[in-house]
Amino acid sequence: MPFDPSALGLSLPVIQAPMAGVTTPELAAAVSNAGALGSLGLGGGDVEAARRQLRATRALTDGPVNANFFCHQPPRRDVARDTAWIARLAPLLARFGAAAPEQMASPYIPFQDQPGMVEMLLEERPAVVSFHFGLPPADQVAALKSAGITLIASATSVPEARIMAEGGMDGIVAQGWEAGGHRGILDPDGPDPRKPCLTLVAEIAQALPLPVIAAGGLMDAADIRAALDAGATAAQLGTAFLLCPESASDAAYRAALAQARPGSTRMQRAISGRPARSLETAFTRFTAGVDPADVPSYPLAYDIFKQLTAAAKSHDATGYAAQWAGSNAHRATARPAAQLIAEWSAALEQVEAGQGA
């Protein structure tokens, strides 16, 4: 069944983006309780961790929840490149008293390689399951759809959207170039169209009959209205929720967001091995100008970066953690999630009332 905000019981056609590492059951529940769709970023954990997050959220809300997972391909190891990257980061690790690893591990197991995830989702039954970086195999898709779970997936171009549609998705998240966090592009080494959000929404909506969810740089009611006017069925906002008290962003992250200015974000791949938009940090400055071809595959690069993050944190050093943020991060405001949604709903109602007058 196509993605339909009203069928899910949403009073506002908004999805809180499933920002792994930042979303919490408290944030997802607050969003769902306020009439939008709360999300959990579950791509970084195993089956039981995902189950705990879903159950913790269900204890706080009766509303629908979106469970998001990664469907990346296995990393391509290159001994020379990987060894050189470890050597490049070794001085940073040493600065914080940590030894460089002999090799990098692959910390994230993709959804399609954890068959227990499907069984868990069939038991827990979130209203929506979404995928990033690709799709699971047809049998897993069929099992979830047979349980009445709505499925959506990210696309950064019309060709990718067609792949998602042919793969059985009920809706397409049109991820514009402005979006914070990881690009959902299927081939991180291939050409990137870098389409702005609203342009991509219009193109996908014209090319395919499926509902389109706008994502990328959206921060308030005016942006939501613009997305709907461009042909979207709903809007997905992530950075707008980062300063909410319910999010897991730490003090350094919040301080960096509060100081953000236009142009404060950078699209880079040195953090994880995939293109991703973050605030400018000490680490992004350290790796500025690095040839993307010199960065190990995702998620190998993420492994050593996380080791650096932990070492820096033990020395109370900021600037070496992932601070994902969209291009309009400077417009983030510190309000509870329910208040944000209430403000957006009221503003949209005023616009619609004016249009009907």
C-alpha cells in the first residue's frame, strides 16, 4: 500500500529523520505523540539492540514509528590504501594517547545480512520500515509487506528511485544534496547528480506514481509547505530536531550547532568512507583536501574514526566526533519536539486558511 500520512494517523505530514546515534526513543515518541512520524536510526546495532529501542519507544507512545536500517554493500578492502589511511590518522590518535590499529574492522552489519532483523520486525511490527544505501532482497521485502508494514527507501536520483519502486517500496525519500548525514547514493564511487531537494522531489514525482518524501535542508513550516507544493506527500526533517532536549546530541554538538552560520557544513567522506554532510570540525579541517579515492570504504573508515572519537573524548577534546547536519543547520532552534511540531502545524494551517479565503 502506498505511503499515506493520513492512513498512518499523522496530523502533520512530517517524518523525523532517523539520525543514527542521535535519535532516541524519547525523541521518536515525542514526535509521534505530537502527530508526526517519529523515527529510530537502527542501522548501527544488532537485532536485540533494535528490539530494545523499538520496545522502549512503544512504552512511550501508541503512535506509529519508523525503524530505519542500512543496506550497504560489504567494504572493498585495499591494503595499500587502508594502510596509508591508518598512517595518516596515527598522529591524531597518538595526540590523545591511543595507538593506531593494525587494520580497520567493519563495525556495521547491513540489514540484509542479519536475517534475524526480519523476524524481529515481524514480531514488533513498527508501522514503517525504511532503508538507506540500498534495499534488502526480495524475500525480505515480501515478508515485511505481507505483515502490513509500510516500506520506504532513500534515493538521490530518478534512476535510483526507479530501483526502489521496482524493489517493492511504498514510498521514496528524495534525498537532496542539502541533507545532513550520509548520502543515500547506491554507489558512493559513482557520479552524484547533487540534485537540490525540491528539484529532486519534482523530478521523482513526475517520473513515478509512488508517494515522494522530501528530505534535505528542510527546517520549518515554510520549507514543509514548499516541499508539498513541489509534489511531496510528506517532508522529512532531521537537523531541525538536533537541539531538542529529547535528542542524544551532546553538549559539544549542541554548542557547534548554536554557533553554525550559513556555509558551516561540509560534504566529505573522510569520517566514514561514504559522502556525508557534517558541521565543519577539527577533523574535517584536518582531512580537508584529501582525495576521496584515498579514503577507505564504508564502514572501514568509520571504525578508525570512532576510535579517534573515543580517544579524543577521554581527553575532553571536541571536534573529533561526527556532527551530522544539513545545509541549513544555522536555522536550528532549541525547542521540545512537540513544540516544534505544534508551531509547524499552526503555521501550515494559517497558510492553508489564507489560500482558501
